Amino acid sequence: MPGSYKLKLVLGGLQNSGKTTLINSHRNKNSPIGVSFESIECFVNEGDHFKFIVWDLKDCERFRFLFPVFCRGASAGLLCVDLSNEKSFFDLTRWITLFRESMFDIPIILIGTKADLAQREVTDEQINDFVASEGIIYAGDTSILDLDNGIEEIFKKVVQAINPNISIHYFHVSKKEEDEEFKLLEKFFDRCPICKKMNYHSASLKVIFSNKTNPNTQGLRENLIRLVDNLDIIKYEYSNKISVGIPCCECYKKLFD
């Protein structure tokens, strides 16, 4: 049965290791509290919905005493290594020690950044040896030139690390432009058209909106978008004779019992 999950991740790495670019958290780059937050939503198979709240730890000396507190309750740790800076590689041990002392046996996923730069100081052999010795997962190299595919591969590894038994045949990370489009759709269906109470089906509706493989789901998505696009015409022609929306569970039962 499809499920919806909201999980915390922590993101670490030496300053300027590329982690802020990775999760697009530039607006919080100079956070006064030593951490910024970014939401990443993933859709898996026929309906599983993962919402990850990423805590991006700002690697400044004055904030480091807070890092163990920030790590509490995380389901996985992400670590960025700047492949063009050997210092970034040698700093990884400090972060792994922090994660394991604060979060014990949670999965740790290592991400190589700035792979597009000509000057590379960290070799594949160093990465492979480090991953094997520390018992962590390597999500691969990423570059600013192909960031979308890199992000998808990273979070696929995160989902598999958290749930090793899952078999993934469809995976999609929601993009910012899709979120904006979804918000326009969501506002028309956030209340029951019958009793006018708030509906709490945003996660389920977003699964429908984001699934690009199931033809039935895709058809429903297109029909909902078409309905929203024509809503002004419908209201003009039918005035107050109809209400558009998705009934809440109670009203649905009364209508179709």
C-alpha cells in the first residue's frame, strides 16, 4: 500500500564544498543560526511519497558546538566532497565522526561535487578506498552541468538506504517549476465543495500530479489541469449552480454510500 513519509536529513561538508548549490539553498546561505532548511519531495513507484527536510549545516567554527543537537532525529546523513579540493576530502572523517556519535547507525551517503572542473585533486581510488573503509554509500559524481540527474540519483540512493527492501521502478524528484504549477492546482481543491471544510489530501493529489508513467494517473492529471484552466468559463455559464472540488471523506460517503 502506498505511503507518505516525512523524514529529516542532515547535510555536511567543508565550507564551499558545493552542498548549498546541490540543494539550492542560496537564500539561507548566511543563516544566523548555523543551519538552513530545504524541502525535497520524491515520488516512488505507484504512489509512495517521501518529503525530506534537509538540514544544511553551516561549517563555521562558532556553530559547531550545535551540530550534535541539529543531527538528532535524522534518518540519514549526506556528505559533500569537493573533488577539486583535497582539503575537502581529508575533512570527511570529522563529519563521519560527528554523524555517528550523534545519530549512531544511520546511513551516510557521500556525494562528489564539482566534477565538471578541469582540476581534480581527489581521485576515484581515494573515494573508493574511503567508502569501503568507512562503510558508507557513494552516490556518484555531480556537476552543475547535470544537476537534475545528479539530485535524482542521490535521493534514490537515500530512499534505498533508508528502506533496503524497496524495489524502485519509477522515481521522480519534484522540481521548483512543478511545485509552482501544483500550487495553482491545489488551491482549487483544498476545500470540500459540499461542507466547505479544509481537505487534507495534498500529498495524495501531488502523487497524482507528479506520476508520469501511469496512463490513468496521467489522464486524471490532465483532466484536473483542463478543469482549472476552464473554471472561469464554467462559473460564468453555470453561476452558482455547481461547485468544483474534491469531496472530503465524510461527504463522499454520504454521496456514494
